[in-house]
Amino acid sequence: MRTGGEAVGPVVTGSVEYGPMTSGTPIVMVLGHQRCGAVEAAYKSIRDGNPLPGNLEAIARALRPAYEHAVRQGGSDPVETMARAQVELTAADLRSNRDLAPLVAKGALAVAGAYYSLDTGKVEVLAGAPSGS
């Protein structure tokens, strides 16, 4: 499922839960990408205190923890730091989900976070890679 900035809510989470809970899907991948427009818009909105229009503000609110991480982390490109943090936070949230956590604990499900570089075309696994990979 594609969502702005890898933001999740009940419908998205339910959609993610569907495969592992009904048919044994063994892996869920949270994939962020370089130069994500949604992350950049949320970053600027939060930094400047200017709410985004309509439901876009819900994305900015969902990305606030990643924004706060990026600010603490510092670095030359806080938007990219925020994008990577959001991937890791979303994957961790799904791994600890009430219904998915038991599947993760028994090794029936891996929830991995990864980052896609538009420049190189490579995917870097950030967290949660299945055993043996």
C-alpha cells in the first residue's frame, strides 16, 4: 500500500494485517524513498508551523515523531534523515502491533524497513530483515 510518507492508520494497518493473518504472508516491507515529497512537505510544515491543507495535515501529524528524531539527529539533510526514521518507526510499530507481534515473535512474519535510492536504484534494508538474509 502506498501512503504519503509511510504514514499508517487503521485502514492501512488492517490492510497490512490481512495477508499475514489470513494467508501466512511471511514478510511485510515498509519502503521509503529518497526525495519523498510527502516527508519534505511535512518537515517544512512542522518546522515552520504552517499546517498543510486538508487531510495532508494528518500526514504531517503522523510524521511528527520522525521529524523530532531528525531534529535530534541533526545532519546535512534532515528531510532524508526524517524519511529514514519514518520507515524505521513504521516498521517498529507494525512489528509491535497487537495482531502481528505474535507472528513476528514465532518467526512466521518479518516486518522489514527499507529505503529506496532514486539516484542509484538500490534498496537498503534499514531494520527487521528476515533471518538468513
